[in-house]
Amino acid sequence: MHRSASSSSFRLGVILAIFAATGFSCKAIFAKLAYRHGTDAITLVCLRMLFVLLILASYSLWRSKARLAGRDYLALIGLGLLGYYLSSVLDFIGLTTVSASLERLILGLYPTLTVLFSVVLTGTVMTRRMKQALPLTYLGIALVIAPGLAQANADWVGIGFIMASTTCYALYMSLSPVMISRIGAMRFTELGLTVSSIAVLCHFLITHPLNALIQPLPVYSLAAAMAVFATILPIYATAAAMSRIGASRTAIIGSLGPMLSILMSIGILDERLTAIQWLGAALVMLGVWVVSRKS
């Protein structure tokens, strides 16, 4: 009975991780569509997080009777700033000059960084399947990224911003499971999102006039869609997946995100991949399949 329950929990964790990867893969598409209306990165991130705060307030998600220790508050603030403030702001700035496909592919490096950070910072042990999956996903991502980086007009400043975003998110992923085990996935997500939203709003108010929030109607619609489908739902799913299958497996399954972004970019933004890049995509999916199997 216990083994059956464990298997069911593992399968649910894999499904949640795939759902989260799908949601996160939509973010770059929403952002690129919003940029067509002339909005800037910080304003778009601010609108996204305003909608996140509105949704959290509407459902009073952060209410809880249990009290947190002082160190828990400090950890939540640190992780909130790292995961969905710094990583988001750096990513959206990079997206102003880097294609949606290339952005997701660079972000696809975070599984490798997450596993390494987890081993170094939290003492996580790499399983045999993780060791098999990482080279496949890493090689696959390299094949897909290489043509874009080889272009003479590649924007290395934008790429640098997205690499910094990737590092921040990998640190967040590797350090989050400790807090999730202490206070629960739901509460961790709610409080972390609240911290991130407040930080983004402060950043906006310092760097922009308030009337910068006046944007064309499609920008509001895209920001709202981003808040629901590319922020709140996948963040909850990620936290729940990490509580079931761990940060490393969740991160490796997240490698599917770039592949999904590519497919959406082809259909919506008219971006294209070469045969070598499709081979890389297949290797990533093979790596995800390897790590998604339960021993």
C-alpha cells in the first residue's frame, strides 16, 4: 500500500512538473506580443505582478493561523527576491532584444545549475537516472542554442541578462525545498509571490512615473494572462512537484519548457529552427523521459 501511494505521488509530481514547464513556456510568448505595443520590460513585469497581487488578495491565499519563525521570514524574503523578482526583471530586460526561442533555450540551462547547486549547497545526492539525463538535456540544449549564439548579430548583452536570470532561478530552485518542507508548498508559494510582487512594484515606482502604467488594452490582457497561466499556476505546480519528486527532478523535467516555447514561437511569432536544433530538442525530451521514470 505504501509503495503504491509513493508511486502515485511520484507520478503526480511528474505531471505537475510538466504542467509547470508548459505554463512557464508561455511567458516569453506573452512578453514578445506585449512588446509589439511599445511597452518596456519593467512596466510589463510590474503589470504582471499587480495582477498576481490582485488574484492573491481576491482569494486571501496567504491567510494562515500558524506563525512563522524570524528565520523563516528572512528566508522567504530572500527566496522571493531571488526567484521571482531578480530572475523576472533580468529575464524581461533580456527579452527586449533576444528572441523568445533563444531566451527559453538559455533558461533551459537551469536544470544543470539547479542539480549542481543542490549538490553543493544542500547535499543532495545525484541518482543514476539524473546522471544519465543531465548529459542528454545539456547536449540537446547546446545544439539548439549554438546556431543562435553563432549569429554575427547575437545580442550578447541581452544573453548576459538572461544567463543572470537563469542563475538566480537555479539558486531559487535548489534552496526552496528546505522552506517548502518547513511551511508547506502552498504557503511558501503565496508568501514568496507576495514578496516578489512588492519588490517589483518598488522597482517600478523608483524607475518609472506612475502614468507609465497607462498602456494599450492588449498589454493589460497579456499581463493578466501571464499572471495566471505563466506565473501563479505554474509556480504552485512547481512547488508541489518539488515536494514530491525533489528540486533536481523538477528542474530536469523543466527542460521541456524551451521545447514548448519553440513550438509556440513557430506558430505565433513565426520563428524557425534548423534540423540540428530539432535534434537537440529530441535529446532534451529523451533526457526528460529518463528522469521521469521511477526506479
